Amino acid sequence: AEGKSAVAENRSQAVDVDVVVIGAGFAGLRHLYDLRQQGLSARCFDEAPEIGGVWYWNRYPGARTDSQSWIFAYSFSEELQNDWTWNERYTPQHEIYAYLNHVADRFGLRDQVTLGTRVASARYDDERELWVVTTDSGEEVTTRFVVSATGPLSAAYKPDFKGVDDFRGEWYMTARWPEDDVDLSGKRVAVIGTGASAVQLIPTIAHTAAHVTVFQRTPNYVIPARNATLHENERASIRERYPDIWKRAREQVFGFDLGLAGRTFDDVTSEEMQLILERGWEIGGFHFVFETFDDVFTDERTNEVVSEFIRNKIRTIVKDEATAELLCPKDYPFCGKRPPLGHFYYETFNRDNVSLVDVSQEPISEITETGVKVGEQVHEADVIIFATGFDAATGAITRMDIRGRGGVSIADKWKDGPSTYLGVAVNDFPNLFMILGPHVPFANAPVVIEDASEWIANLIGYMRDRDLTVSDASAEASDEWRDTLTEILNDTVVAKGRNNYFLGDNIPGKAHAPLFYLGGVKRYRDALLKESANDYPGFAMS
Ligand code: N01
């Protein structure tokens, strides 16, 4: 420990390691790699018994990416890129999980990770200018820097329904799915929630369950994913085009391998609009969102045409009229919630063993010994699955006891909504950094992870080289960042969403505040690079 740390060598106060990284998922692994490139020592902790982060926990049936497989990956190693084989347009959970384990082994990152160990607290010691991190196993580690790589959608949320403990069957959460196979065959399964997780789960389990009852509070606009097997010649072509693909992904607002539509509402007739949407629907995936019309996020006229187009698709696919109408989102615009990609989602409601219960007017009142109660009716079930989402962006961080200057906790600091600088730092929490904290772009995660991770490691290296011990993001710069991202968000349809986790509205009692930056991954990267190129004007460093 002492003397081993590169940062500490220059300091009077020695620390156990230069950096403590919290989380061993996509972001944490990349960060361990970046820190090593900087010659910094690090230890990483993860609550899960295995590496992988959300790709360890979310192993529910049907779990896979909504990003194209070839860009839901790291770009830092060409060899890795060329060696790995993606088999489908959208990667199933077990393949990403295998990929992350492969990366951990290939780059020798595993030794730095302590698994099955949760970071319970991190306290900044003002006098000694270091962090004291404690774990749930009672270990205490001193470090100069803490980097949270905890993921924006990792703190699972389960509503506090009365009676869950009395339920005589089994219950599961999609975001905490057990490693052992869960046998649903012949069982009556209740699924609560209709977000991206449920949309993937429901069609998959409907094949084996005796009956699936879906409890829907807010219908989603689900776009067909159109998954397909990738053939070797497609993979070869992707490998060849990788430099261009990454260039596109780094410029596309949401970090996807997609281009622009090159047209908006006023460029086409309404008949042409329908044809363009038909074509987009056939190609499927986020192509439908981003390569049909460039103003779907910002022009209400375009948005309404697209929203109605999807409603008509639902009405065409779903045979039972009442069910179709219930599945149609009507009181919020398309992309007012993150649209999930479906794999025969709407088609599944044509099965005899699938039924839909609307809980938008009459909520679930309790869980009974035998099922889910809505109003006076108990819907009997052998298994209940909670696909009820996450305390997004802030939850994974505020659930730890993180205290900055003057012992102020981050949960208190953020009680009216998060305040960050560039989504990576928090005023009065010196040397605490976040890779996918609040206020970073909502996007294909690896693109944001690689940008932020490398940038943070560079900043730490910069401080080490100049013998600087403390960096603190200024309050003014943080306010400005929040104002910028609030303005951007208010110009989009996201501001008009329903129960949207982008705004904290899915969690009872959580502040209504923007949690993501919607200016796009390129503008975000430009903001980061401007900050570092100018010697970090938004930070006080000493
Ligand atoms: O969570 P969600 P998710 N009574 O918050 C309902 C990513 N992801 O895990 O909308 C009844 O979207 C809630 O209803 P409402 C992706 O970014 C990615 O599905 O609040 N229902 C909603 O229907 C995604 O957007 C992939 O009215 C209740 C559902 O639970 C994000 O994770 C796969 C309720 C929660 O939906 C979150 O998705 C999966 C209550 N009391 C997830 N409380 C990929 O493809 C909540 N609900 C990579």
C-alpha cells in the first residue's frame, strides 16, 4: 500500500490506492484499463458476485441490447474488436456478459476487482485531502480519488406494495434475476410494468407460461426491433467499416450507428410521410426514430404523425379492439418516454394465454397470498415479476453514504435534483468523479462511457503530473451546466412525457428534475474536451 501509489508519492499523506472505482460493469472495467494506462493504482468493488454490472443482474428471459451489437462494445482495442464475434443484430444478455468477462481476463483487470462487496460509504477528509471508503465487509480503504461507475439504470426499484411478504408463490425482479434457471413452464405469471424490460420479457415467457397477466400503468410506443442473425460476410463488412462506424456513432445524437434523415415535416407531403414511416417500421430499431424525420423530438406536428402511425400499427396488429386501444399511448408524445424495441411484443397480446390489465385508473392496491389485487379483483398468480424500473441516474449513487466537504451527504445535496459539472463532478465533493452519473447524455452507453472514462483518467493523470491534490468543480460552472441541459430538454418532447425516469417522475417522492443531457454525445464530448484543453477552468485545483 504505502509508497505504491503514484499520486501519494508526491504527497505528505499516503493513501492505500490512487483511485477507488465503484462498479465492475461496462464503465468500471474500462476505467480500470484507463487508470492503468495512466500508471495509477486502483481497486474496484462490486456488490455482484461476478463482473458485468447490469449485464450480470439483468439476466431475465429475453434480455438483450436495444443498441446494434457491433457498437455496444469497446472501441479502444482493435484486436479485441476483430476477435470478438457478435452473432445477432441485438446482443443477448449472456453474450455481453461473456464479452465483459473476456475483456476483464484479456486485459488483466480481474485482480483489481473485489466482488460480492458493496461500497457502503465514502467520506471526504478535508484535513488530509483524501477519501475514506468503507465496504459492507468492514474493509476501510483510503484513496485520493473515488470514481463511481455505477450505471444510470442499476438501482432497481420495486414499488412498496402492501402484502408482498404474504404472497405464497415466488416473486422476482427483472433487474435482480437469479442465476439459477427460473422455471415458468405451466405457471400463471403476473408481470408488473411495461417498460423496456417487460417488453423483452413478456413475449419470451409467453411461450412456456400457462398464462401471463400484464399489469400496465402507462402504455409505451414499442418499435419492432427486427432482430436478425449476423452472417460472417456481414461481420466482415462491419469490421472493415469499423472506423467509419465509430465516427458515425460518435456524431449521432444518441451514439448509434445511424445517420440523419435529412428531412423534416415541411419537406414532404403527408402521403410521403406515411411511406417513409412504413419503410422505417420495416427496417425497425432506432432507424425508425432517427432516420425517418430529423424533427420528431422537437416538432409537435411530426411527432403527432409518428405517434398516430404507431397507434395504427398497434390497432392493425392486435386483434382484440379493447386490448389494442389500451396498448395505444394517447396522452403523451412519442419519445416522451424512452421507446422500447419489441420482439413480437404487440403480437403477443393475440395469444390466448396473455391478458392485459389496465392499472392507470385503478392502481394495484396490494399483493395478496394468491396474486395481485386491483380494485376488488385478485388476479391469481403463481409467480409475480416486477419489471418496475430503476431509480435512474442518481439512485445508485445516493444509496451509498457519500459525504463531501463539511460532512454533507450527496443525497442531501441532490434532494431537489442533481447538481453536477459536465455530469462527471460535484461541487464540494472534491476528487469524486462519475462515469455515467446524472447529467451525461442518454445514449448508447459505451460511447459515453469511453469518453467520460478516458477524460476522468486524463484529469487524474494531469493532477498527478502537476503535484495537485484537490480538484473541486465550481458551483457556478455546475449551475451553468444544469441550465444548459434544462434548456435543451425543455425544447424536446421528453419534457412532455409521463412518469418519465428521465425526470425522476417514476419514483414516488423523487425530485422532478432533468437527469440526462439531451444535447447529444458529440456536443457532450466537445464540452469535455474544451474543459481539458483549457486546463479545467470549471474546477478549482490545488
Ligand atoms: O423500467 P421502466 P425498465 N404500478 O422504468 C411500471 C433500459 N433498458 O426496466 O410507466 C404499476 O421503463 C411503470 O409504469 P409507468 C432502458 O433504457 C434497456 O423496463 O411508470 N406499474 C413502467 O411500465 C429502459 O428505458 C434494455 O406508469 C408500475 C415499468 O414499471 C430502462 O432500462 C432493456 C408501478 C417500469 O419501466 C428502464 O427500463 C431493459 C406501480 N406502482 C431496460 N411502478 C436494453 O434493451 C412502476 N411501474 C438495453
